[in-house]
Amino acid sequence: MTEAAPINAIMRALADPTRRAVFERVVSSDEITVVELTRGSGVTQGAISQHLKALKQAGLVAERPEGRKVYYRAQPDGLEPLLDWMSHYGVFWRERFANLRTLLKEIDP
């Protein structure tokens, strides 16, 4: 199974609803600046920057400085540790539901 540290960082980063909304906006665009993310969000530019910092530390976004602007984009493999972890438990639950289905058929044919 995957190491806990990257999964914990990803879950901690995505636990905050505002940060999740910022991440969704980054994912839905090729590249986006802090100014563009701030527009219409109801969140200050400083707060957006802090959310981006947390997302970057979790490996979910990358930045590309260009002059005075910094462009953010989603990291394609950023969610991979979480997906690996979830797939492990998906197998666990599929087996349990299959066993339950079998048991229920035995009880009530």
C-alpha cells in the first residue's frame, strides 16, 4: 500500500472547502494566476496565495513564474497516491459486498 505521508498531505489540503474550490478552478483551466483565482471568489488574494501554497506542498499544483506573474496548473500525478489508496479499499469493499450478496441469497433464496 502507499505511504501515509503523501496521502495525509493530499487529504489535509483538500479538506478545506475553499482550498478544494481553488483546486477545482486550477484543474478546470490550463494555467491560472492568483489574480484570476481571486476574481469572483469572495476570498482575498493573500488567502488564495496561502491555499495555493498548501496545494503546491501537497503536490497537487505546480507554478510557473513569468515576469511579475505566477501561473498555476494542476499536477497530473498529484492525486495518484490518494487514488492508489482508494483502489486498495475499493477491492476490500467489493469483496465484502459480494460476500454479503451471497449470504443474503442463502438466507432468502
